[in-house]
Amino acid sequence: MPQYDYLYLGDNARAPYGTRSFDIVYEFTLQAVRYLFEQGCHLVILGCNTASAKALRSIQQNDLPQMDPQRRVLGVIRPTVEIVGSISKSRHVGIMATSGTVRSATYELEIAKLHPDIQVTGEACPMWVPLVENDEYDGPGADYFVQKNIKNLLCRDPQIDCVILGCTHYPLLMNKIQKYMPSDVHVIEQGFYVADSLRDYLNRHPEMAARVTCGSTTRFLTTEQAEAFQSNAAAFMSEPLTARRVYLE
């Protein structure tokens, strides 16, 4: 959907969120949402599984009505949950995510609502994000942790035929994941489904589609030094980009 304007805000100075408490993740996420609202955003996507698991519901139910009931905050978990039922044949699904996302049991709860016949097993992968952040995702050091976590997950439930990568960093480890994941296990990358869900949301909510602007621009903001962010972000975007540092409070 290149016609829309996008404003990306990365709280890189305080990342990773995966090991932080519920209260801190909620506090940080709310600060980011407020900042984006102040910049004129009408629709905010929490592009982080931990924030979606630990903060989204509280923001939607408690904060949004006071801030601006006409604006919306959405997450990345629900779109993934919606499609998993059509992919898994064995009805055994694995979640590979940060410790915070796994401990929250959000995937288990959301999948149970839509697909009560599916059994969910979570595996915390605390080393995967640091591997990506330190540009080691395709190096030999990644093999040990990726193989270990996949083995742990499949040993706990050998019937798993579908694994959700419950962290937006994890697709950069796909070469290693495919190396150690059995070929008959479907690996779900969230990005495609979140994008489709956003397109569908705007089609179903023309009032929101009319509020978001269409100037085909993309701006990047970070709470870290801009140079550090630009270096790391290039791995995700596959092209150079320019960012500006901002402060959240």
C-alpha cells in the first residue's frame, strides 16, 4: 500500500521489550502511542509482539477512550491468529517468541477464542533478538541457539505442523530456521498477514481510510542515536534510510 504515509517509531534506546515487566512495557508503549498521536497519526500498529501482548488491550480499553475515541491502535498478534486455523492440519501449533510474549500466554488465549481445537506450545527464544541486533543472524553463532530452541519446541510436542514466528526480528533468521525446522512444518512470518489485515481493515472502515493521508511518504524516528538505528535498520529494509532521533516521556 505505497500510497499511504507511514511514520515509523522505534524505541531502540529501551529495547528489547521482551524481558521487561508488563507495567514497563505498557508504560513505554503508551508513551510511543501518545507521541504518534501528537504527530497526527490516526491509526497506530504496534509492530511488536511483546507490546501487542502486554499493552495493547489496556491501551484500547482504558486509554484510547480518553485520548481520542476516533483513533485506533492495533497489534500484530490477532492477524496471525486469524489465519493459523487454515494452515494447521494436525491442530498442534508452536509459538517461538520472546520470553515476555511466551509468559503472557496471549497467543494461547487468542487462538483458543478462534480455534478452540488447536493445542498451542510456546518456546521462549531470548537469544534470537540479540543475534539479529548484533548482525549475527546469519553467522555460525546463530546455529546453536536456533537449533536448540527448535529442538526444545518439537520435543515437547512432536505433532506440531505449524510454527508462528512471534517476533518481528525472527524472519531475519529464516535461513537458520529453515535449516533446522523439519520440511513438513509450516513457518509463519507475520509481516505478510499483518499487511493483508491492515488492507482489509481499511477496506472495512472507510471512515478511517478517509482520515489517513496518502502522500506516499515514509519517515523513520528512533529513540536511539540515528546513526546506530540506520545501520541496524538497513538489514530489515535492504536499502539505506535516514532516521531522526526523538525523546519519549
